[in-house]
Amino acid sequence: MKEKYNSILQQQADEEKEYEKKQDKLKDKFGIKGKDVVVVERTNTFKFTINTFISLVCLVKNIIVLALALTGILALFYPAPRTEVLLILQQALDEIYKILPIEKFV
């Protein structure tokens, strides 16, 4: 019974230390000096909109990368698309060699 009581007290003490550390960080962030001040940081509409937009952009980016990777894997598995992909890559290299003053090694 005594151990259970002590673990609850320890948990509350840990939570209180965590809260104090968070308050110290917020006070340093906003330049507030004073022990009796409690800083409450709330999310506003602008922050929420920006965070949502960033998350949406990351989601779209991940979907596009996944789709391109899947297309590349499928192009390597089947012979007809594989030859087309190799032809396109060869044409792209030829164009790069024409634009840049690099001699062909092949």
C-alpha cells in the first residue's frame, strides 16, 4: 500500500517538474520575468492554417513520390515499358551532352 502511494506522489512530482520546465521555456521565449506569471500559449487561426497547409503539402509530396516510385518499379518489371524508359533516358543523356560541353565516354 505504501509503494502505491509513493509512486502516485512521484508521478505528480514529475508532472509538476515537467510543467515548470515548460513554463520556463515559454517565459524565456516571450521574455517574461516573474515567478507569479503563468504563460498560456494558445494556437491561433494563422498558426493552425499554416500547420495544416504544411501537412497537406507534405502529404501530397509523399503521394507523388510514392506514385513515381511505383511507376518506376512497374517500368522495370515489364519489358515493353522498360525499353521505352531506357530510350527516354538515352535521349535525355544525348540532350544533356548537346547542351553541356562534356565528351561522351561511350
